[in-house]
Amino acid sequence: MTTELPVPPQESARPLLRPGSRIFVAGHRGLVGSAVARRLADDGHEVLTRGRDLLDLRDAARTETYLRDIRPDAVVLAAAKVGGIMANSTYPVQFLEDNLRIQLSVIAGAHAAGTERLLFLGSSCIYPRLAPQPIREESLLTGELEPTNEAYALAKIAGIVQTQSYRRQYGASYISAMPTNLYGPGDNFDLETSHVLPALIRRFHEAQRDGAPEVTLWGTGSPRREFLHVDDLAAACVRLLEAYDGDAPVNIGCGEDLTIRELAETVAEVTGYQGRIGWDTSKPDGTPRKLLDVSRLTSLGFKPQIPLRDGIARTYAWWLGQLAPTA
Ligand SMILES: NC(=O)c1ccc[n+]([C@@H]2O[C@H](COP(=O)([O-])OP(=O)(O)OC[C@H]3O[C@@H](n4cnc5c(N)ncnc54)[C@H](OP(=O)(O)O)[C@@H]3O)[C@@H](O)[C@H]2O)c1
């Protein structure tokens, strides 16, 4: 793996993304894809999309035909089968096979259609369970993965190697990025399947609405986590498309973490909840810390713009707007 080599960010002489490019965003209805599509459109690019109802991206032949028809200048691959620990442990076959199929269809299809530029989105779960913190890109494939999402992580690692292989064999400007935990408008607020931040927003909102005296959360509140607003992620993706043409994946994060307790207190404040926050310490905490090293991204001139508290307030306002008036 050349990811073990020091691969500095590279500014290319030729424009990697021309103004007014035609860009296919795969997964445009998802949290990430919708934010990337908004940002690209705001920047004056033409965003091309196709819903899953019309094109199942696991179908390689139909995906290639579609991409040959539209001949995009660039592709952003933000379509994936994603889920929490429960879904990953219950359906490892789908997490492995759906993601491998989507990646094979879209990356090979883009190459067949003559697409010059492609950004593949992975996830920080590709790194070894015990990777040194903050996690550098060079940690990839240096240790055992977290067993609960091994199938998903291995599919994503295959996607990274696929983009690297198209670079090496065909000279394609295909790159990959590994985002940290994301949140923002379009997030999933279903308590069965949501990530920690939207789950906290929902729980504190409902406790505030119902006048509940206490909200009890899992664990001790001491694990540290990093969160990035999805609009900052979208800006980082555009920056990479414009300026990065390297073999190694690039971490996308804000470079700062906080404890789950601090996060819960911030969400309580934003939602106006004034009751107690209890901790059920019989429940597991998970990894003590998960923070990405973002020096490679920072050296490309990217800096997140949305402070966590503001981002949470904006996400809360967005979700309230989605709710029925009685909720
Ligand atoms: N959310 C995070 O915190 C986070 C963090 C790090 C990395 N990422 C990465 O970002 C990427 C996108 O994640 P996300 O959070 O935006 O997920 P998401 O909200 O679930 O969106 C995934 C999108 O993929 C589409 N899709 C799934 N299977 C498809 C298929 N067979 N054919 C066509 N479309 C399909 C979905 O379509 P439907 O709308 O029809 O379901 C949806 O639009 C993933 O690679 C994920 O690993 C996310």
C-alpha cells in the first residue's frame, strides 16, 4: 500500500475541477450527498442526480449505461449502505456486498464513461481499532479493525484501493476522503438507527417538551468524539476536488474533540432542557477517543467555518421545521 509512504498534498498545475463542471453526485438524497450537491450548485457547477428508484447503483451494467449517457466531468460517490452498530452487526452481508457493488459500479462506470475526476467517500471506521490518536492516514491497514463493523470497513477499504488502482493503472485523477462523525440538516433522527448527536437532540427536545426531570444516557460520558457539520464537510470535498490529486486518502474533520458529557450539555442548552443529565454506567462507553489528524487537509487551506454549538442550533432548527406542529 502506498498509503504508508509520505504522500504530501499536491497542488496540480492543470485545473482539476473546471468552473461550471457537470458533476454526478451519487447518493444525493443522503446526509453527505445532499450537502455536497448544495455546495457544488452554489459554486456554479451543474449537479447531475438519479434517485435509487430510477437507478440502483448496485447494478453495474445500468450504472455504466447511465454514466456513459451523461458523461460527467466529475463524480462524487456518497452513496452507500450505512448504519449503526446494531444494523452493522445484524446485516454484515449487505454492508459488505451492497457497498462493494455500489463502488464497483460507480468507479468502474465513471472510468468507462471517460470521467476524469472522482471523489470516493469512506469513513473513519476504516482505521484500526487501536490506531494512535489523532488518527493519521498512514494508520490504514496497520492493525485489527473494530469487529462490529468489519464488513463495512473492509468494503470501504476496497473502495480506497480501487481509486488508487485506477490512478496507478490508468492515470485517473480519482481520490478518496475519510470524514469524521458528521451531523447537520438531512440527518437521521430515528432513535433506533441514528448516530449520537441527532439522538441527543431528539431526546433532550422530547424531555424539554414533556417536562421530564432527568434524561439518562449510556456510559460515563467520558469518551471523546469529534463532530463536523456536513456543510463544512461539503466545503472540504469541493476543496479536495479542486486542489488534491494524491494517492493517499485525506481525513476530513475539524481537528478538535469533546467529551460526550460536554456534547450532551451543549445539546441540552440548545434545546432549552433544564432537567438533570444522568449516566447509566452499567452500559458500555466504546472507544475512549476517536479524533482524526487533519494536517493533510489543513495544508490544502481548508478550515471549518461552523462552530459546534452553532451547528447544533442550526440542525435543531432544521429538524423542528421537519416535525409536525404537535411534536
Ligand atoms: N454520516 C456520517 O456521520 C458519516 C461519517 C463518515 C463518513 N460517512 C460516509 O459518507 C457516505 C454517505 O453517508 P450518509 O451519512 O450521507 O448516508 P445516507 O444519509 O444514508 O445516504 C446514503 C445515500 O446512498 C443512497 N444509496 C444507498 N444504496 C443505494 C443504491 N443501491 N442505489 C442508489 N443509491 C443508494 C441512499 O439512497 P436513498 O435516499 O434512496 O436511501 C442515500 O441517498 C458513506 O460512504 C459514509 O460512510 C458518513
